[in-house]
Amino acid sequence: MKRFTASSGIPRRLLLQAGVATAAAAALPQPAPAAGAADEPDWRRYVVGPADRHVTPSLVTATTGDVRDPDALLTRGGTVTVLTRPRPTAPPQWPAGTTATASSFHAPNGGNNGTPTTYEPGNAVDADPGTFWNDAEPATYPAVLTITTPTAQTLPGVTLLSNADGVPVDFTVETWDGTAWQPAATVTGNSDVQRAVPFGAAVTTGSVRLTVTRTQDTPRGQYTRVNALWPGVVEAAAAPSVTVDFGKVVVGYPRVVFAWASDNNPGVRLAFSETLQFLTDRSDYTRGDGSGGPGTDQYAVPAGGADWLDQPGDQSGTQVHAEGLHGFRYLKITLDALPADAPAALPYGQVAIDAVALEFTAYLGTPESYAGTFLCSDDELNRYWYAASYAGELTVDTFRATDCDPRDAASPTLEGKLVLHDGAKRDRDPYVGDLAVSGRTLYLTHPDAAVAARNVLADLAAHQRSDGFLPPASIVGYALKLFDYPLWWITTSWDYVLYTGDRAYAADHWTTLTAVLDTWYPSVTDGDGLLSKGLNATGEYGDYAFLPRSGRVTYYNVLYVQALRDAARIAGFLGYTADADRWTRRAATVTAAVNAKLWDATAGAYLDTLDGPVRHGQDGNSLAITADVADPARAASALRYLDATTRQPYGNAFMDNNTLPGVGGASERVYAFTSYPEIVARFRTGAADSAIDQIKRTYGWMAAHDPGSAAWEGIGPGGKPYEDGFTSMVHGWSTGVLPALTNELLGVTPTGPGFTTWTLEPHPGTTAWAQGTVPTPHGPLTVSWQRTPSTFTLRITAPTGTRGQVVLPAQARTARTTLNGAAVPGRTVRDIGPGTHTIVVR
């Protein structure tokens, strides 16, 4: 929700050259430290981002196979890391005429150059380990593969070669004795891609049956995938590999400097992951996953070596493919090659690596680039603020068709523009709901890049439907239908105007805004004035988490109230008072209907929906408070209810029970996206210590677990990534701790476009002091406050062109307050102009 003075260009510091972002201009002036206690640590030590765009790994975490001097690749020059792999013996093959059948197999999909990828059972006996049999649906058990030979074969055993994205875990092997199937071997708990299965004694048979009863869990379900079932026992030899750790999640183009290689075109495969847990011989996520890709980037190393920048494309015709940009912390380099890449790349030989690096493409957040800062007496909160800033920096990047979300998100109207993606790894597409959080994070730290938010908002407006509906992102050709996201477009547009003062943006998109509120949402409004998902053929529309909710949902309606009020503020800014009044009245009507229809007096909280099982959502209850739908009594009650029913060691869950169909563990799933308004609500209702506790549980859990980013897309049951390796571990919508601490704990929020007016209302809780610099289009607004048992001292330096008010902590009601030495009455000190001011409460 946010930005600075309007600009149609990308700041020179962020320009891209030759596909890799480089620092093209001098860094911004370093902001002056805010006043505070003399022994306070400098905020600069908390900055997370890399020092420059050429990023190198910090250590080697693991090796396999024949690897010499692995640590040598951490520094360029001198000794080198050598991976060696002898030419493997060809595996045994079934005789000509062998056939394979299966209980089911998946229909063709994806494919390269117009040729569909097939998954029929014959792939298991075609002598090509690059193809595989895939059963029809996830978790279709038993999954049975039967191989029949033209003549009887004598087998000492078999070897199962599977795909890393569908390893059979539990399976049996049987042989046909002419009249019945006989058990030959049983395997449980398998995790090996290549698993040798010796029989107790050699068996002569004309048919072998593989029955799989369990495969590994993957983010897309459980599939059985068999690349080959070889007629013999072939023990796997460990491929030489080295895994490096960059110390934090980074994003950009990997670079590997090869000193030399054997002259047989030895291949390397690169696998990437944000966590070690989900790093195998394939990446935790690649853009090619949707079409059955290998999950790695490939390169054939020339004999004379090479300085290889991993960019998208094929090295040799249509062979040896690499995807280019990746978001990851861990990189695994293996001497290996895909069978389909022979002879351009072969899985054996020698490769010498001199160095590994990454060319960083996202916003480079160095201490010199920070226009906004934060520091307080609580070291944990400081670390989470700067970790959230770095997570936000990783999402600010140039939109490129070569590395955006593969689900038809490429857009010529965004190509080459600075945007805010969802995450570093995925989804690399700008969603407006995420912008509601990541935008504020950007405006409060690096407003020179606020054009990224403007580009996204303007592009979505340009793709508005004729009925007023706005797409949530460019994904599926701007055709994805999310019921709530047009409302987020309005609130994020107001945020952008509020933080930047960009009147031209507001005027240019006025008709877009009015079509959303006066055409589309009235088409899904019932007789009580409530939004009802299902009206106007919206039953299949999703929302921020694709939750199967319908009818009159509290979250949709309180967000509607917020959007109406924000739209009224934009209307007032532009001088459209009649529209402002009309939307304000409509907001009051919806507020009354929500309180009359959706408040559950028995629970003391708002229902998730009137149309389904009784449950209560974090999203609806929290936004009801921040949108001023809930009165103080309801607000306090709803927060007590959430604390009593959704509390987890890793935050507060987004639902109080598991009655949402198809959503496993809802009462144990934590979204930082919906936790943000709850944290804000706790600060604003006088429960600052409760807000800080929730921050520490949510962000502390993420920071304490790999990759230490404190911005996971979602936390699932047991505190694990909620969608395993598919989960984005650095996600823009999870950075709300930063605006929460600046706007609520430090207390600074703009109230007029471009900070022409502002409010300072600290919510200290037990925090002893806080200080910060808040960037405005008029210059920095610096604030510090410190409290002792007997005094609360606050210092403000406000820039010219701004005026504000200070709302003091509740204790000031009965205290003596002075402004620059002169006594002032009450909790609110009004009309504070430019310059430096000191307020003391005794």
C-alpha cells in the first residue's frame, strides 16, 4: 500500500545492463541517525543485504562422491575444486519385444517444441532413463507396473530408477511362475532415486510386477514415477557433488567459473533451494516443474574451462537447458547430465571449478540506500525489521518474461519495468494483495524504488474488465479471478498516494476506481448491502489463499469497508466531495450490516461466514478492527477470542477450526499476511505487549529456522513450511512486521497525501525506547522516544511542508505534559510544524 514522487523511469541505481543488474549511479545519501540513548547500537549493523551485486557463498555444506579441495571454490584463483566421475557401465536392458502395462498412467502434457511429454508405462522399458511412467492421479494406490518379456529371463533382482519428484517409498516386486504371482522382494522407507532390489535367489520368469503402495509427498501431491525397471542389480555410485551456502536467500543469475574439464563434454547440473531440507538432486522449485522438467539447470563444460553465467536458454540446439535466474540460499553442483542431452553433455569425466557466485538482480539494500530506519531497545524487533526489509528488497526486480511465473504471466506491458514480485523464488509475478504489505515496507525503507508499486497498480488498471473487475496479477493472461483483490487495488492505491503524494496517479486512475466500486462490487451485493460471493457467477472465484468460502464472508465485507473509506479519501484529495460522501455512507451501511449479521455474540467474535459451518477467521476479525468496523468492546472481545483459539508457538493461525473443505490444518496454519492486521489491531487497542508477543512467536519462529528469512509465505502444522519445498520462504506479503513497528510501535503514520499531515502515536508496551527515520517526499521525519518510570520523552524533527499531531500514551491523561518547555493539556498535542520539538510527559 505505498510511494514517493511520481516517476515513469527506473532509478539509475537499478538499471539493468546485459541482463544483470548493476549499480549505475551513486548511492543515496546516508540518513542521519535519529537521536536516542548514547549507548544505542547503530542500526547499520542489522542490515541484511549483500554489500554489492557480486555475491559469493560463505561455506561448503556438503559433498558427495569424488570431490577434491571443495573449499577452493569459495575463492577465485589458486587451487581449484575437482569433481571426478568414471564412465559408468551401461545398465542391463530388457530384450526386444518387451512390453509394459500399468494400472493407470497420466495423460500427455507440457512438452518441448510442440511435442507433448508422455507418461505411458512403456517409458519404463524404453532404454531411455530420461522418460518415465507416471500414474494417473496423486495417491492412486496401489500403482501397478507389469513388465512382460517375449522369452523367460533369469533375474538376480531388479533395479528401480525413479524420478526425484516421485520416488516410490513402499513397494513390492513379484514374479510370474506360470500360474501365479510369487513375492520376490519388499521395500519400505525407500528414498533413493536408484534402488537396487536383489532377490533372495535368482528367478527365471517371463513377467515382473512392481506394486507401489506409497510415494513421497511433494508440493503437487503424491505421484508414482518410474524412469526404468532394469533387469538386474545395479548399485548406484554417488555422483560427485558440492553444495554451497550463500548465508541467506539471494536472487539473480548464478555464475560458475570452470578452470578446465576433460575433453568429453562433461555435464554439470545445478539444483537450488531456499532450505537444505528440500535440496535433493533437484531444486525445491523451478519454472519448468509444471511441464515435467528435470528440476535442474544444465551446462556442458568446455575442456578449456569457462566463466559461465547461468542465463535462460539451450547451450546446444535444443539440448543442455538452463533456466537462468533463481532465488535460493543453497546451490548444489553435480557432475551429471540428462540422458537426453547426450552427446552434447555426458554424465562423467572431470570438471575443475575455480569459483561460484551470484549476480544479484533485486534491489540492493545497503546502509547507504536506506532512507528509512528503525531501532529500539529490543534486539529481536530490530532484527525482524531489517530482515523484513531485506525480504522486501528481494521482491523488487525488473519484470522479465524469462524468469516470471511460468503460468502465462509474461506481459509485454510489464516487460522491462521495475515491479514488486510476490517472492524471490516464486511467484515471480506482481500480485496486488501482496502489495498491500510489501508496498508499505518499500515506502518506509527505499522510497526511491516506489515506482515499482506504481507500475504494478497502473498495469492492473490498464487490464480492467468492462464490468469493472480488476485482475489480481498478470498470471494466466490477466484472467485469474480473485474476489477480494480489486479491493486491495483500491487500498494499495490509497497507500501509494498517501506515502508519495502522487496526485497524477490518483487522477489518471479515477475511472478505474469508480468502476470497481460503482459497477463490479454492486453486482455482488445482496439486499442487506453485504458482499456475497456466488452472486453474479462468482462462486468459483478465489481469494488470497484460494479458500473455498462462499456467501457473506466477514473478511470480504470489512475489506470492502476499508476500500470504500480509502476511496473516499482519494475522492477528497481530488475534490470529488459527492463521491466521497456517497462511499462514506455506503461504508457505514456495510459496517452496520456486518455488526448486525456477522457478529457471533456467543463466541465474542465475528463469524467467518453466514453460509457454512461455524468458524471464526483471523482475517475478518483483524480487519474489522483496523477498518473501524468493530467498536472498542467488540475489538477487545475478538482479540481475546483469537488469542484463546488460534495461538500457536509459531504465531496465530488464520482460522479457529478445520471446517474449511479441502484446507488441511487451517487451525494450525499461520499466514503472516493475515497476522499483520491482527498485530496492528493489538497495538491500536492498547495491547502493545500482546502485539510484540505475537511478533516474536511468528517472526521469531521463522528467523530461527532455515533459511532464517523471517518472511515465509506460510507456516503449516508443526511449524513447517506449509507447502513443503514449494513454499516461498521470502515473500513480500510476510513483511508486515516492518510497517507494524514503524507505524505502531514507533508510532509514525501519514494522514495526508505525501505526508502533508502526519500522526505520531507511540505504543511502547514494555519497550524502553525507540527511534527511527521515516522518509517523506519533503525530507526525513525523525522521531525518538524514551520512557523511564517517571517520564516519557519524545523528540521530533519534522520537514518543511508537513504538520502533525502527537497522541501520547494513555498514561498522559493524568500527567503533566510540556512541548518545548511550555505546558500543554491532554493526550493530544496538535498542529506541530516543521523543525525540532521535544515533548516531555512527567
